[in-house]
Amino acid sequence: MSALEIVQLEVGLLQNLCEVIGCSRTGQAALVDPAFEVDRLLHVAEQRGWTITTILLTHTHDDHVAGLDEAALATGAVVRCHPVEVEVARRLAPRVEAVADDEVIRIGDGELRALYTPGHTPGCVCWFVPEPAAVITGDVLFVGSCGGVSYSGSDPAAMVDSLQRRLGSLPEQTRVYPGHDYGQTPTSSLAWEFANNPALLADTVETFRAYKGLPARG
Ligand SMILES: [Zn+2]
Ligand SMILES: [Zn+2]
């Protein structure tokens, strides 16, 4: 396994962050959450001589898949997402395959691992890149905050488990690439987040619900 190159772009009017992740030796690349401005995302790959063979989704909220039909058509790439998101993704792209929890996806000489992280939606996936240590968190974790848990299918207790147990199991130097540029910086590290982010400092369901302004269960 060798290191992948990660290029982050901010697109659209909702401060969405997307990534193009490539293997410089083979030119194989993945595109994460083709949200908006697909031409700019494809241009990143073209500039580097990369071919996008895989499109990875963190979840299928509209602001993360608004450009999926265009990106799938332009690249012919296979779309990978959580099983509960497959139906929505298939309305936008012809080639969609569910990913299993902890499944490893090869991109050239590098790899990514799917982490099921429900809570914001039931089908949220964070994508961990072991080399260089990085995690693409979608709307699960933002720099200094986290995604909402008041959507249809949201589950605050699952969110706490995803944040504490799943993301907490990754190396602390792991670079965090969130789905929106809502923090002081576009990326950070898990070490910084676990030390400073109130969404992670609220490490029980009760304190997390209070952080989110949700009524205590009772
Ligand atoms: Zn979302
Ligand atoms: Zn979003």
C-alpha cells in the first residue's frame, strides 16, 4: 500500500467540501461526494492525469449528491455507498454498489476503508485513508462541531457511538476532511477535535443531547 494524494475543493453555496483522491503512480482516482461544480472536480483529476474509477458517497442528502448524475455520466465510475442509500443513488447513477462496514476499496496502489457511522442519517459512511492518515467525515464531524441529528432517520445515540467509538478508534494524528467548511480551518486532526470540539467532548448520550439542544429522554 502506498500513499494517496488528497485534493480538497470547496464547491457550491453551502460551503460543501469535496475530495478527489488519487494514486499518482497508476493514475486511478476516487471522487467523494460530487456535490456541485462537477466541472471543477473533474478538472482536478484531468490536471493530474488521473482517471476517476470510483465515486464514494458519505450519504445522499441533496447537497452531497446534487452533481452525482453529471459526475457518474462523465466518468462512468462505480458509485459506492451504504446499503440504505443505494436506492436513492440509483436514481442518479447507473452503476451503484453497496459497501460493507470495514470494506477496503483499492485506488491504484492505495486504499480506503468504509466506516459505517450512522446518526446524522442511518446510511452515513466515513471514509478512512490509512496512508496518509485521513478521514472524510461528511456530515458526521465538522471542524469544531458536528452534523445535525434532527433529520428524518437521525439518531442521537447512534451519532455518539459513531463519533466516540468509530472515529475514536482511528489514529489521533488522522487528518479530518469534513463535508462542509463550517470551522476555523477547512481540515483539522482527530487529536484537535477530541481535545476541542464540543460535539466530541459531550461523550455521553445525555451530554450530547444537551449540546444539541435536544430534550432529555425521559
Ligand atoms: Zn447531510
Ligand atoms: Zn451536508
